[in-house]
Amino acid sequence: MTHPQEPSGQGNWFDGSERPLRRESEWRRAVEGPDNPGPAAGAASGTAWPYEPVAADTAPAPVWPAAAGSAQTGQGSALYATEPTARFAEVAGTAALPAQAPGTRPLPQAAPRSAPEPAPEARPKRPGRDRYLDLLRSLALIRVVVYHLFGWAWLTVLFPSMGVMFALAGSLMARSLSRPAIGVIRGRIRRLLPPMWAFSVAVLALLFLGGWNPGKDPDNGGTWGWISLFNYLVPIGAPSFPWHLGDKAGLLEDTWPAQAAGPLWYIRAYLWFVIASPLLLWAFRKVPWATLLAPLALTAIVGTGLVTIPGETGNAVSDFAVYGSCWVLGFAHQEGRLKEIPRYLAVSCSALVMAFGLWWASGHLGPDGWDLNDIPLAQAAWSFGFVVILLQYSPSWQELPGRLAKWDWFVTLSNNRAVTIYLWHNMLIMATVPIIDLAYDLPFMENARWSGALDSTYMIWMFVLVWPLIALSIVGVGWIEDLAAKRSPRLWPDGRKKRRARAA
């Protein structure tokens, strides 16, 4: 019996006595096991191992040994199957089998190779807080506290905090309005009112203990005086309060009611901006430039004396006009429209608007000089240009970079307690006075040198003392903000627990 010949690479032809027989033993040991009868069985049946004889005009078709333990008959075809067919079927990933002789055990099927599963789509990253905007809010709160403590007019030029805060609030409001507007407005009001109620209870208690009677108030007396108390619950208007109460030599100076209730104008303006936001956002998407610049034009009318609206209604309209463009700038930032304007053009135009604001202020200085809070049009123009530049360079940090990272706890804390800090800081500034005055009772303060040193550094001591008092207010009433937001109450939400959890 002859074997099909194959080229050796050296020009010779093997007669099947070396390489095929070597492969035969390897295949048999690997496939059938060491106890198989070997090639002698095939030779006895007239069949060569491992190939079958083929006609001379047909290409040799290699065969593959059948599975171990297959039936072997004297007719001899029980051990062989076609090799290329099985290989091609395996490569193609199909379940096709080579042809088998009758009576043999089926060959093991190669597992079909299914097409690779597509990689699961990555979940869109949930947008987190923009730490750059959080940092701006923290700076704005610090500036408000310092301004109300020292009264430096130039701080309103250095950093127009109220315009910045309204812009940041507008940006968050535009982001939230991707949901139904009614639910968003209800949620904003729900988060605002409980902290304000806690503050209002404290203020009204002190006012009534001081002998104030709203019905006999010289500005809003009678029935209207009592009705106006509703604004301490829902600040749709300015709450009533006496301008003077108590004694100048008392525990608190007699102007404390105006200083305590003064910050409530911001809460009133914020509430009206929230209510108007769905309409303002719709208008901004339809006519962006007109919506953005309309509050500035309104300020030029009601903030310059061209049209005078008396009373607290006029104050409310003026506040809405002065800071309306900043609120809409928050929309532009959130919608990405601000980035569509080339930076050089936005900064150049903003610088011109700010220059106009300073020019206008120079000719309309108020009783406190360059205090822009007394000059509505200058405040509107300066705040508008300042906010445009801040938002144009907004880097959208997910984490505070570099050296700012060590202040992450303060930024997180102040943002989580922004309403508490804003509402209570003025009263806490006044509370530093009787505390510091206790130092005058110390024995060594009878020395003129020591008492003079305290007199000259009094404001510095107020600045140092007000921050621990603010911290106490955060611990004492700040958790009300969590309840209003339907969160578990936290005494000191500076984010350190979350950072430790992420690090672990």
C-alpha cells in the first residue's frame, strides 16, 4: 500500500515511512489513547494510516481519526473523517461536521463561535456640581459679610457679589427647568421658606419683646402693618420693621431691626426671579439678546429717576431690573450660548459696559461715595460686565485644583448653608458687639493703653468673632436647609465623609 507523497522542501519526496507515521502515533496517542490497537488494525482491513488511497486524477484528501472508542469493522472506514472540512467549520464558527462513515460514533462538535457581543454603552456621566461656580458663591458670601461689617464702598466695585449670586442662581434654575416648571418652582420655594421661617421667628420675637406694635408703625401702621407681617412667611413683598427700636446705649444699637431685616430684600428678589424663570427662559430661547438686555434698559428708566415708582413696589421693580440681566446671563451660561460668542469680543464689550457703569457712578455718587448699591444703573452695568467675564472664563471644575483643594471643605460647607449664612450674618455681626464689650470689664482694661488698643482694633475683633458665631448658626439652625431639601439633617456638611468614602 502506498502513501500520498508530500514535498519536503529539499526537492525529495517522502514515501510515507517517516513523517506520516510520526504523525500517526501522535494523533493516536492524543485522540484514541495509549490502549488503541494502532495502525495494524487499519492495515489488516486494507486501509493505510492516516490517509485513504485516492484516484490518481484527484487531489489527496486528508482524513481525521474518529473519536476514541469508535466501531472498527473489517471493511475499515470507521476511523476517518475529512480534516479540512472540520477545520474550516471551526474557523467559520458553524456547527457543520465532516462526513462520517455509517455506524461510527459522531465526532465531537466544535462549539459555535458567536459574534462578539457589543460592548455595553457607557452610562452618561451624571453631571456633578461645578466647583468653579461653587467657589464663586463662597467668595460672594465672604464679600457680603465683610461689606456689611466694614462698610467699605470699594468692595462693591472689587467684587459685585449680588450680581454674581443672581447669575449663579439663574444658571442652576435653567438647569432645573429641564423638568416640569411647576415642580421646579415648588421645590425652590420649599427649600427657601423653612430657613427663612426660622430666621423670621427669631427676628419677630426680638421685635415684639422690644415693644414694637405693627399696627402703630409710623410707616405701615394700622391694618396694613399687621398684614405686612405675612412677608415674613412668604416674601412676596418687603416685610415691615421699625427703623429704630430700643436704646443706643442698650445691648444692641437702636438701628438693629433695619440691619437684621435688611437682607430679606434678596430673598424677595430671588423668589420673584424663580417664579418668572419659566417665562424668562422661554423668552431667552426665542429672542436671547432682547431678553438679556431688557433689564438693563428697564434700569435706565426706573433707576435713574425718569420714572419713579413709590414705596416698596418701586424697590422691588428696581431690584428686578438691576439684577435681571445677571439672572439671564446664568441662562446663557447653562444653555451654552455665552460660549458661542468669541471670548475677545465678549470681554471687550463687557469692559465697555463696565466703563460706562463707572462713568455713570462718577457723576451720581451717593452718600457713601462709590458704593454701587446706591447707584442702580452703575450697579447693573458693572455687575453685568463683571459676570460676563467670570462666566466666559468658567473652567467647569469637577474638583478644586491645586492649592484651592485644601479649601474644598469650606466651599462645600458654605454652599450647603448659603441661605443660613446670608440670613443670619447681619444679626451675628451685631451680636459681636456686646460680646467684645465684656472685655472692657476686665481689670487690666482700666489702663488707658489697653482700652485704647481695644478701641483701635474693635472692627478687627468683630471680624474675628463673627465667623465662630456663623459656625454656631450653621450647627444650630443650618440643618433646617436639609429638612427643606428632604435630606437627612447634617450639623456640619463640609463633604469630608464623602471624600473619605471615595478615598477608601
